[in-house]
Amino acid sequence: MSLIRFSNVGKSYDTQSGRRVPALRGFELELKRGEFFCLLGPSGCGKTTILSLLAGFEAPTTGEILLDGEPISGTSRDRGVVFQGDNSLYSWLTALENIEFGLRLRRLPRKIYRPKAMEYLRLVGLDGQQDKYPAELSGGMKQRIQVARALANQPKILLMDEPFGALDAQTRATMQRELRQIWRATEASIFFITHDIDEAITLGSRVGIMSAGPGGTLQQVIEIEMGDERSRSDLTYVDYYARIERAVGHEVNRAGKRIQEPV
Ligand SMILES: Nc1ncnc2c1ncn2[C@@H]1O[C@H](COP(=O)(O)OP(=O)(O)OP(=O)(O)O)[C@@H](O)[C@H]1O
Ligand SMILES: [Mg+2]
């Protein structure tokens, strides 16, 4: 059985001006256990909407999302979320306390949660930084703590919405490498949203491409059949890039045309 199954999922929002706008239409996808799925698409096509439905922050307008065969209803620790930017950490808690926050909510004893949190702190390469507060950490470190905090709950799937978008190119490349290593080490299932083609090819076992919004849907899925070493100069890589760029470029053009169309 697939881990997650989207069937004809749609979402519309009522805007403040009283109009109803479609954010997502007829979205169909099956996510396999243990896969690293990257979702790519132009701005406004509904990527964050999908993540928010998957996380259970809001309910779909049409269709259903099943997790292990059960409809998703509300948030749960079986889905860990890592957002864009680095503002979601608790500023009054240290790095370690942030990571163990979810474990403490589950009323686990300290002798269980402390070593577990330390294990995840080490996994994201932050050994020695445990007593620092978020304000004393760099953007990359804060993102690592978000990842560690989500993983510490041992979710069935990790949901990430452009988590490295605000980082400089160097830190971003390091984080991508580390995330793939963590994925290998933990056999986690990851659903990762990005609008960066390189990031999708570097990370994903499959890349889903959305059609342009408003009211976007899944256009195609490309399987990335490459090992862990993914070099941009590799011919296979260049091929994937060209293929994905064509698909995305086509959608961006469509979105641009729609914006120019008179209403
Ligand atoms: N709460 C809301 N109320 C009204 N419209 C919304 C709301 N959230 C999203 N939308 C609309 O739904 C569409 C999809 O938004 P969404 O945030 O999912 O796009 P996205 O693909 O994540 O874009 P980006 O790449 O810019 O982050 C957009 O047209 C957006 O304006
Ligand atoms: Mg978004």
C-alpha cells in the first residue's frame, strides 16, 4: 500500500473581496514509503496549499488524502513539518530544548528524551551547539534544528516547504547534501517543495511538476535514476535538467500569459 494517496484533491479559498478562487484542482499522486519526493512548480500553482492539506492545517474542498489508508483529519506528529525561513523555533528554548519539545509533550521521561534529542542534534551536525538559543545561531543552524526537531518525533513523513530558500548558496548546498545523508540514514519519507530545478534533481528520487496556477495540478512525474553523487556536469544530470526545464518553462509561460489576459 502506498504511504500517501491523493485522489482528485482540490482546494478553493474565499478571498477577502468575496470571490472564490481555486488554489488547487484534481491533484492525484501516490507517495511511496521511504521515497524522497520533490514537488516543483511556478509560484502560485498550489504547492504550499498541498503541504498545508497534507499537514492537516486545513481540509480539501474536494477529494481526499489518505495516509496509510486513513483519511487525514487535522495535524498529527506522524507528519513533521519544516517551513521556509527560520522563524519557527521557540526563541526562549535552547537548541536542544527545541529538539526535545515534541518528545516532552508526549510526556516521555527525561532519561529517554534527552539522549534522543542529543542523537538528532548530532545527526544534523550540531554537536556542541546544544545550549545556544536560536538568536545565537546562524540561519543554516536554525534550519538544521527545525529538521532535527521534526525528525525527533519519528514522523511517517517529513514535509518541507522550500526550507533552504533563505540560505546562501554555499550553506544551501551543504544542507542539501546533509539532508540526503539523513534521508539515507533514517530511511525517512520526505515530501519536499521547491521551485529550484537543481535542488529537485539533487535531492529527489522522483520529481513532480505542477501546472501553472491559479488552480494548478500535477502535470507529470519524473523518476531520477541517479546515485547519491549527482554532479551538475554529469550528462544524465544535464538531460534531466533540460527535460524538467522544458516542462516548467512551458508552465511559467502559461502563467505569464494568463496574467496578461484581460479579466
Ligand atoms: N488563505 C488563502 N486565501 C486566499 N487565497 C489563497 C490562500 N492561500 C493561497 N491562496 C491562493 O492559492 C493559490 C496557490 O497558493 P500557494 O501558496 O499554494 O502557491 P505556491 O505554489 O506555494 O506559490 P509559491 O511558489 O509562491 O510559494 C494562489 O493563487 C494564492 O493566492
Ligand atoms: Mg509556497
